[in-house]
Amino acid sequence: MASVGASPVQLATMKQLLKLYIDLCLFQAKPQDLPYSQGLVLVTGTLAVFTYTLTDTLNERFGMTLLVSLVQVLLFGFIIWLVLRLRKRSERWMQTIAALYGTGSLLQLIGWPISSWFERVKESPEAASTPLLLVVVLGFWFLAIMTSVLRHAMEVSLGFGLMVSIACQAITVIALVWLFGLGHPAP
């Protein structure tokens, strides 16, 4: 009789990976602690697309939201690959991008109810200030995680890692605005 669901070994592995991602979010792990795995990049990249789509409040059409999320994840992955290649560390891309996609997905899941809360109260400045502040805190938390991950992947100082993180985020946002005109109502 065939069993349905994950085996105990698979469950243990998933728990270990989840713990690693939580440790990355808490600055207690490094990207090199993750397995070097195309499958993990695919799973975390897919999760990133899913969670970005789930929390996107700029687009009201699902198809456009999904497309923007997919392009965002692919573009971000390319930018990280390019940065690592320029630093002669391209062999670290798989673990680095899996770390960033996975931690980004976790923070997006944490931010999902906060984004929903903000959407419900955004017309009232008093009511909107708390969820907006929490969204900003999550954004800075991801920037800190990204800085830590890139610092370890590139073997650079914290300051340089921060500059690269900000540049990667800025390039991604500028490209998405250029490609999709985000922030403007769709016709």
C-alpha cells in the first residue's frame, strides 16, 4: 500500500530547512548553511512569487499582480547573480538566492495580515499609522537580512553589504516601475 504525504525523513528535512530560514531571519545562520540545491531555489523562488502576489496592494488585477511578482523575483535573482559574478563569487548564487527568496517569503507571510490591515484602514491616517509602521519595519528587517546574506556571500564588510543591498533593491524597484508603471492606475 502506497503512503500518502511526506515521509518522516522529508518532514525532518523540511523542519530543518524552516529552522535554517528562521535562523537566517534572526542572523544566526549564513547562506552557506543552506544546501546547494536547484530544487531549493525553485521552491523558494516559487514561494517568493506566491507571497509577493499575495501581499501586492498596488495592482487590483490578479494577472498583472502575478506577472509583476514573477518579473520581480526573476529580475532580483539576476541582479544578485550579477553582483556575485562581479565579485567573482557566482558559485555562491544558489545558496544566496535561496536564502534571500526564502527569508523574503517568510517576511512576506508575516506581512500579509499587516498589509491587509493597512488596506482596510488606509483612508484614516490615525488608524493607518500602526500597520504602515509595521510594514516599514519589515522592509528594514529584510534589508538587514539581505545585507547579512550578501556580506557573507561576497565576503565583504557590513557597510559594503548594505550598499550593495540598497543598490540591488533600488535597481529592482526602478526596473519594475519602468516596466510596469507601478503606482499608476491601470486603464
